[in-house]
Amino acid sequence: MTVLLATNKRDVTTDFIALELERRALAFHRLNTEDMLEYRVLMPNGDPSCMRLVNRTRELELSEVTGAYYRRPLPPEIPHNTPSTAAYMQAEWSAILRSVWNALAGRWLNCPFAILRAEDKPRQLAVARAEGLQVPRTLITNDAEHAKNFLADGAIVAKPLRHALIEDGGAGKVVFTSRVEQDNGLTGIESAPVILQSEVPKRADVRVIVVDDQVFATMIESQAHEETSVDWRKGVRTDLEHRAITLPHEVEKACVAVTRSLDLRYSAIDLIEDPGGIFWFLEANPNGQWAWIEQRTGARIAEAIVSGLVR
């Protein structure tokens, strides 16, 4: 019986899971997918359920995997000396990984394909509303006239629909949630759709980690500094106070329901608490980071995830 960790070799979050598995003396195989070319693949009868992956030191039998954790695996790294066949090799190894993901259906904490579907932010907003969470007034558009009309009804913020990173000659630029206070803040909106939402006054930000029926909520004192007031990630401040809290029962229940409705067992949900104590849903990250929450608050998230994997 083995737990599979599908990840990359630089992912610190997976290190927490590996340490907890070691603490419990449970067998696991860490599959750093950028290193797939180090493996030999054996698939008798072309049956993925019988697949074996063998490298110089270890062997992975998919039939022995009882639980699997998908945590940001990277594409297989192809040698630089094979430029003419690089695209072909990349596609073939990626096909093997898809076969692995499919073969482990029913054993994932979060199925890779469910993660892909759950990353659809409009779907998240619809699910959150259906489960009774407050959602800010929202418009998704690249139409400047409609965006201006939306702005006319009050202060709004803008954020990406999908990618929050712009590649710029090797130096990536993070696109944070930003306040739009006048029409000129909508310049260039025609180039790509964007999420526009009414700006909800904040008391604080709240990160909610859901693992099956367990909920770990952390209040982040984002309003202590101007640069973190709209998006607490901006400024990369390490001095923001993090405090474990207990959410109102109906909010906690709704967060679990949202996670399940997205076909997930794990999610990292971002909420806002307004000055009146109302919690507002922003988004759910189906593969979001949590290790820093455990470090800052002592929340036993790794234990919960490992318990889910071996259940």
C-alpha cells in the first residue's frame, strides 16, 4: 500500500506531506514529473491499472497505490540535445502521465481533471451563490462601454479571469487585484476579458482550507497596510498578522458544500469579512498553497490531508 505524491522537486508544500507520511511510517512515492525521463515504463497488455514506473532506485506499481495527491506537477524535462524530437517526446511523456492520472481514478484527494474543471472562476461564483455564500456584484467582460456602466454604480476592483502571471522576457509580472476608480483605469480592457467586482469594504481577508469535512480558517489582517488593503499578496509583506479563527457555522458549512459541489475534497477558499461581520466569497483555489498557514498558525493541515489520503 503506497501513497503517490505527484508534484515537482521544488514544491515545499509537498515536503510537509512527505514529512507527515514519514512520521506515520507510511509508504509513499514522490513522483517529480519533470524527471519522468529517468523512469522506464512497463504497461502489460496496454492496461494502465497494471503500469509500473521504474527508475534507478525505486519502483512504483500503480495497483499498489491507495491514495494520491496532485500538487503542481511540471512538464517532463526534455534534453537540450534533442531539438528535432523534443515536442514529440514531450507529448509522449505527457500522455503517459495522463494515463497515470486516469488509472488512479477514485484514489485522488483531488482528481487532476476535477482540479482543471474547478479552476473555472465563473463556475466557482455560481456554485458559491447556490450554496448560500455572499458574492460581490460581478461583471466579466472585455466591453469598455459595459465596464464603464458597471463602474458608474460604485467602486470596483479588477482581477484576472485565469492567469495572474504575465511573462515578460523571462521576468514574470504578477497581476494583482486592483482598484478601478475612474474610466481611464479600464484602458485596454478590449484586449482580454477581465473580472470586475464591486469593492467590498474589508475588515480582513480570510483564507479557508477545506479538507473533506475539516475546515481551517485563518484571518489575515490585510488592512494594517495600504499596499495590502485591496490584495493582501501585494507587497509580499511577511509581517501581516495571521490568526486562526472559527467561522460562523453556516459559512463553514457553505465552504464545505462549495468544495464538494466542485467535485473536490480539498480547496483553499478566499473570503472577505466586511465591517458588519458578513463573509463574502471571492474564489476557490482547488490546488492552493497551505504550508505557510500551518507554519504561521499551527493548523494541522498536513495531518488532515494525510488522513484523507489513507482513509
